Amino acid sequence: MRTAEKLLNDLKNLQKEVEDKLGITEDQKDLENIHIEFLGKKGKLTSILKALGSVSGEERGKIGKIANELKATLENSIDQRRGDLRKQYYEKLKDTEWFDATVLPPRFPAGFHFGETAGHIHPISAMQKKLEDIFTSMGFSIMDGPQIETDYHNFGALNFTEDHPAREMQDTFYTTSEHLLRTHTSAVQIRGMRKLTPPMRMIVPGRVFRYEEIDASHEHTFYQMEGMLIDRYVSVSNLLHLMHTLLGEIFQKQVEVRLRPGYFPFVEPGFELDMKCLICGGKGCPVCKQSGWSEVLPCGLVHPNVIKSGGLDPEKWQGAAFGLGLNRLVMMWYGIEDIRYFQNPDPEFLYQF
Ligand code: PHE
């Protein structure tokens, strides 16, 4: 037989051999071996092609083309078989390994102690729950809002001017030119005023984000609880009384506070309410930035422009708002000196609570 004819014959046989094997293999590993044996660098197809050198130019081109097409065809068949086998594998798995995600976990008897192996409630969640209980008992509703907000709700409607520095990229994670990761729970003020009919009181617990330089007291992701009340007449002394009562309830003792003027575009007047640092007792530590005081409660009377954005008549309605920093509160409560622990997946941190 002439070499050229023999080569064509070899290719045909090789095709048949591969197709036969593919038909009976049930195993993904075998499949990979077939691939190596026939199409691999040192495989049978390669060794057939080595003999091409002794064939005349015209025939060489023709056989080379046939061999390349064959290679593509076989690669294709192997791929297809690989897909089938994988599908079979998952089908089988579906019958043997599955779980019902809707089944409730087993109940533990009252007083059961979880020890160190079971789940814990995160201290931020525990603080949130505690505050929700305090506020709902004072007649506040709990509101929620999206974490990806519009620039309008986060800034525009809250009386931030177009060129306010807090809008800039260094403070805010923008997702589009009009959407951002909310930088504060105040973003829900407008939604609250539009949803709840005044007079109203609401709190908004939630996660907020800032493009921050991270250190012992700054995180890019943290938690706040917004508070807002709208009524016919609201005064600074109403606000202060509420703040004082609140901190007393949270810490279950009289805490020492001080009030400073604070600027936020959405309140007028605005305040920073500081609490004597419970970690160092006022001596100065990393959490209070050595000042002896911790900023826990920015607050103020709602700016008339914001009342207007909320769809209400500022001649008729007044309001007060405050923003509790949940991380700060938990740090004060437990004496945690570094805010980075909250995002740290180390369970040793959580076991302590
Ligand atoms: N949203 C402000 C902040 O995150 C806090 C704040 C809330 C101030 C409500 C005043 C009134 O910094």
C-alpha cells in the first residue's frame, strides 16, 4: 500500500477506535485518558502525522487538512461526551445527596448552653435588637431602606449642595453616576416621611458604607441607627430629653454627655452629642482619639428643605433626627478598642459575647 493510502486508512481507523471507546466509557477519568492517548502531544494522531514527511507535497497538504479536521471532530465528540458524563454525575448526585433548605433547625431545650461550637448572635445585632426594643416601647416604627441608594435620597433631598465635599469620591462609593452605597441611614428619612403619616416616629437600623482610611475607629462598612420624629412642634429641648433618656436606657446608668454644635446640611441647628468614653473613663485612648469623649450621637432639628423633600409643609411640620453609631455603642458597651474586629471573621472574637 502506498504511504498516502496507508495514512488515510490509519486516520479512518483511529476515528473508529476513538468513537467506539467514547461510546462505552462511563467514567470522566477514562475520557481524559482517551484524549491523551489519541489527541495528546505524544498521542496516536501525532505519530500518524509524523509519517507525513514521506508523502509528496500535494498529497501531504490534502492529508494534513483531513487530519486537522479529524482532530477538531474528535475534540468536539470528547467535549460532548464530557458534558454528558458530567450531567449524569449531577443527576445521580441529586438523588443521593440533597437537603431541604426549608427544614427548621432542631429546637434546644430552654436553658441549653451552646458552648463554643454553636452560633452566636453578633454583638452588633444584639445591640440593634436592644435599641429596637427601647424605641418601639416609645412608639417608634422600624423602617428599612436599600443599601444601594440614589444620589437623591442620600444627598440631594437632604439639602447637600451639588458641590458638598461629602459627595466626592473620597467619601462615597458610587456604583453609577446616580447610584451609590448609602453613606448614612439618613438616606431613609425621605422614604420614611413619605410612607408614614405625620405625626410620626421612626428608627432605621442599617449598614452604611464610606470610602474611609481604615484605623481603630474607622471602617468602610459599619452600622447606624437613624431616628426621626415629625410633629407639629419639636424643640431642641425635646430632642435633648429624648437623647438623654435613650443613652440612660442603653447603658442602664446616667452617662456623662456634652453637646457641641455640629454641621450637617439636613439639620438646623445641628449638634454633636458626645459621651464620656467608657473605655478609658475620660483619660484618653485610641477609640476616643485620646480626647476622653466619644462621638455617639450626631443630631439636630430637621431642616425645612428636608421636610419639603419629604412631601410635607415645613410651615406645618417640624422634626428632629439623630444618627446612632451602632459600632461605637457596642465598643463602649463591651470595651472593644478596635472597630476592625467587627468585620474580622475570627470566631475567637465572637466567642466572647
Ligand atoms: N447621618 C449623619 C452621619 O452619618 C448623622 C446624623 C443623623 C446627623 C441625623 C444629624 C441627624 O454622619
